[in-house]
Amino acid sequence: MPAHVPNAGLTRRDLLKRTGGLAALAAFTAACGGNTGRPSSGGGGGGTKVNLSQWYHQYGETGTQQAALKYAKAYTDANVAVQWTPGDYGAKLSSGLLSSKGPDVFESQFNIGMVKSNQVVALDDIIADVKDDFLPGDLATNTIDGKIYGIRMIIDPQVIYYRKSMLDKAGIKPPETVDDLIAASKELTTNKVKGMFVGNDGGNGMGGPALWSSGGSYLTEDNKPGFTGDRAAKAFGKLHELYASKSILLGAPTDWWDPTAINQGLVAMQWIGMWAVPGMQKVLGDDIGVIPFPKLDAEGKPAVYSGGWTQFVSAKSANVDAAKKFVKWLWIDKSEYQEDWSLNYGFHIPPRKSLAAKASKLQSGVAADTVKLNEDYGHTDNPAWTPKMGTAFTDLLTNCIKKGADPAAEIAKAEKTVNAELSRLFG
Amino acid sequence: MSAPAKTSAVPATAGERRGSRRRKGIAGNALWFWIFVGPFVIGLLIFSYLPIIWSLVLSFFEAYNTATPSKFVGLHNYVDMLTDHNFLSSLGTFTIFAVFIVPLTFVLALALALLVNQVKIARAFFRSVFFLPTACSYVVASLIWKLSIFNGVRFGLANTVLGWFGIENIAWLSTVDPPWYWIPLVTVRLWLQLGFYMILFIAGLQRISPTLYEAAYVDGAKPGWQVFRYITLPQLRATSVAVLILNLIAAYQAFDEFYNLVGNVNYARPPLVYLYGISLGSIQDLGHGSAGALILAVIIMLVTLLQNRIFGFGKAGD
């Protein structure tokens, strides 16, 4: 399932900056080493601080890494070392969590496998007082068996942004159904501009929203496959129709999470997250509009993928209590840092209702529209949906979208894998 | 009497001395042997054999998100992998890749070697020029192929060239019908590895005794195809077999260019990318991943042995 994926590219300047940053970090940790040692002669027990390691994936927006370091430095009860991870964060995190050498505190997306293999600890005690200040979906996505395992850091709605001027010029209204979307994409295609960019994979990221827009879901309430049936098959078929319409951009140097394609005028519409709004506004000004993934048909309902990142405490940490305390400090108590993280780099919705209500940058223009769409049509991840199920679903989408395979047959194949996983997890 | 006794005594002591020196020499040699070889043997044990043994252990356990599993499942993981259509199709993907890459590399590397070997001027230059890409990392080359040569937009190199002839842009890496993605995948590997196999062939060519050619000419063989077919090619047998085996194993181990060019997609996923996705990606299913890796290792061993049978690599006289 696509989350907020970082820009994997590394420019020479980035590299220099990063290696410089590394040197600075080394100097910083060395300096800390000097300060944090034993208490001065005759001192009591106090004064020794524990060391915590906090892992982030590489956010694409400039300034995020400095911000993360700033927060860590401002924390006085422990020495927090930030590890900023370019490239395949998921794989690095997975191997880090196998041993106690990994992170104490890390960001990720939650799934039941993390609880089953005892990777994370429950955080009910630190969130209890402010539980009501979080949206129900953001709590549910981090809850298994009534226990909350993660504190939502940011919400990243994924939607379709479009160039108002291009749609106006072609006399097209913002699409309201999937058929409208396909027709609009075709109509907006010229020899220089493609109608839409949905990712170089041909639109796998829209698989979930397409499913939701047909009335389906990944899993039903009682944990059975929810992506079966004729309507789901129809939704996947529509994604193939869009792919085969020759109106989508493929093989772009950057992928769907980066606004370069729409900014450079390669496309009129792009499937992307709200994080990119500042980047798009810088280039396109007010020439951006937003729609949710449109409903499949009259019976369907528009859909928004309400993704994001969540903070966890590793169960293998030697300092679980100190790590929990730090997470509470940064992601529950320090609202000015949460606001900074959500609004000053890319745009994200702060998960705290009280904070979101105050977020003035999200109260006008296309950002406000996106927030509203997320409220009305947002779907969060189901924690029972494991990465293995996700891979089976992605294979289903690739076969349907790119190869034009029969959706019903592909659904049957994925259903087999998902059922095997479900019986492993729930017996 | 004393004189001969003396003379006989001298060689005896010399012999003794020589003998003791030899003994010391052997001990010294053994010491140096271990100083040079030891670190590599230790490295091999720790970084190769231990992981292989550990993955053998893991392959009999249910091991999600852990390298120290507790639930023994016997051959269950092996059965799953052998009936997993994705794993089987990844072997199919590899087969298609090998069908392209092995003969192409063989023929082109041999042709290059023959040409470079005949060049009379600037030999070192031509050899280095063709060998140089071998020094380039697969990841770097893949990124160049993906971002500048074979990107799908109008300013990609390949599309610019096609544009001169009025041909529409092609999304090289995203199109499955026709499967254009094979062109970047095969060309990047060709570019990277041709030089290496060319050097192997050049070494083989230089081992062929010139007297064979002279004899052939005396017997009336025509330079060109006839000499190549009856002298050069048979004399290159050992090199050819080595090139084929190394090439096939390298193809089985294909990972970097697939991972970087097309990612973990089910239509172009060789076995290693699939196994990486299962065991080291977000799924972290080390049990199934290990079982798959061992199945793959057995297949590679069987194919190599079979090739040996057919071509007779390492026979006396080769």
C-alpha cells in the first residue's frame, strides 16, 4: 500500500549536504558523549541520561531533517539520536527491528504482524488523556484487540489535483465518476501533454480508492476479503480502461508522489498527496483544483486514501519507558512541534483535532478543499491487512491494469493468499 | 682417510642444514599461508557459510519478523514455494532473461574479442574502453538507463531519437504489451558485462599457439570463417564453457538492474527480487524466503553440473 514515499533521487548537492550533516551529527553525538557521562565526582545517582535512537524515512521536503534534529536536541530527558534514512526505509526498518540494535522510537505504518511478532509496545497509557482529541479512524488504524500501539504523527490525504486552466480551456468539468475521469483524461491529452499521471506503475496506488469507490474494502468488519464480487471487478476493470486509454503519463523520471510532472506541464491531472501542495503552489500559484477519487457509478461513493505516518516504540528497546516518555513529549505534549512538522514543509493534516482546527494554512484554497474531502471520504488503513496481503493485492492490480487480465480470476488468486494469511493470523 | 671423511662430513652438514631450512621453510610457508588466506577463510565462514546454514535452519520454521524462530513447520515452506505461482513465474522470467542474455553476451563478447585482438594500433586503449563499463555499478548504470536513456517522456534519449523518425513516445519500462522493458533490462547488462567476458576470450585467444594457424595455412585453410570454425573455436572450448557457466549463474543472480529499473513487479521479477521482497522487504517472511533461496541454489547447482556433463569443463587437457 503506498504511503508517503520519499524521493529516492540523490543529487550531488544532497550528498554533500548529507555527508556534511553526518559529520555534524558525529560531532554532535561526540559532544553529547562528553556531557552525558557519569555524574561529577561525589554526585548522586541523577544526571545520567539514556540514549535513544529515533528513525525516520527521508521526507522529500527541504527542512524536514533539520526540524527532526531540532526536536531531538530540544528534548532534555534523554539523548535522542535521529537516523534519517534515504532509500528503502521499510527494508532497513524491518531488519533493524530484528535486534536490539535497531531504533527505540520509529515511524512506520501499523499492521497486526508487528504485534504478533512482538515488535511494538502498547501506548494506551501515554495517549489515554487525549484520546478524544484524535479522529476515530486514526485511532482505529493503530488499534489491535482494543490496544493502541502507535501515535499518529501526520495525516496524508491522497487525491487528484488538476490544472484548473487546462480543464477550463478544454471545457471540462471536474470529473464526478470514474467514466468522467477516463473521458477527461482522454480529452486533455495532446501531443505535448498527457491527461493524467497516476504513477509509473500505471495506477496501482489508486487500487484501494477504486475499490472503496465501488463500495468494497480490503477486509470486511469480520475480517474476510472485501475486494471480491462484480463491483470490485468492475472497479479494477475501469483502472485498466484508464491505463489503456493512452492518456496517462508513463515512464516519468519522477514518480507519483513528486509534483514535478504536473508542475512541468507534462500532465493536466495527477494522483498525489496533500504534502505536495506547497510545492505545486510555488510553481502553479492558484491554478490547482482538487477532486477525490471519483465514485464508480451512481451507486458508488468518492474515496480518499487517508494515509500518513505513525510513531511507535520498539519492544526490543532497552529503554521502553524512556522511549515512551519521549514519544509522549514530542507527539502529544509539544503541539508547536507537531504544528511545525505538519505545516511548515509539506502540508499534512495534524491528527489532533484541536491542532487541525487552528491550522490556518489549511483553512483556505486547495488545502482547505483537501481537508474537507478527507473528512467526507477518507479511508484509513485496516491494521489487519498485512504486507503479504498487500503484495497479493498489488499483483492483482498489476495483472488487471497492465496486462488487462480478467479481474474475477485475479481476485480469486488474491483471495486465496489473503485467506491463507487470515487463517494464519486469526485461526 | 681424514680428507674423504672431511669431505663427506661437509655435504652431510650442508644437507642437514638444508633440511632444517626446508623444515623451517615449510613452517614459515604455512604461517604465511594462514596469514594471507586466514582472514578470507574466516570471512567466508562468517559471511557465507554461516548464513547458508542459518537459512537452512530458518527454512524449516515459521519465521515472520524474526531470525530466531520457534515454530517448526517441517517441509511446509518448501511445499508452499514449489506451488507458489509467483515463484514459479519468477523462474520463468529468469528463463526468458537467460535466453536473451546468455547467447547475446557470448556471441558479442567473442566478436569483440576477435576484433580487439586483431587491432594493430592502440590495443591497450581499445581493451580498456570496452572493459571500463565493468567497473561501473549496476545501480548507477540502471539509474542512467532509467532516468536519461529510457525514460518515457519526450526528452528521454531513446524517445528523442525515435522522435526524429516521427515515432510516438514509448514508455519503455512501464509497457508490458509489447514488453518493451526487456530492451533496457538486456542492454544495461550487456553494456556492463560484455567487457569482462571479452577479456576472458582475449586471454583464451592468446593461449592458442600460432603454429596451429601456420599449419592450417600450409594445409590450405582459408583465413576467416574456415580458420575460425576449425581452429579458433575448438581451441577456445575451455574459455567458452567458463563464459557460459559464469554467464548463466550471473543471470540467475540478476537483481540490481531489475530492482532499480522496474522494481518488484510481478511481470519482470527474477527469483532474487521475488525472494528479497518476501524475506527482506516489508513482508519479512524469512522462512519462505530461505526455502526459496535454497531451492534456487539447488537449481543453480544442478544446471551447472548438467552443463559440465555436456561441455566437460575442467577435463584433463583443458
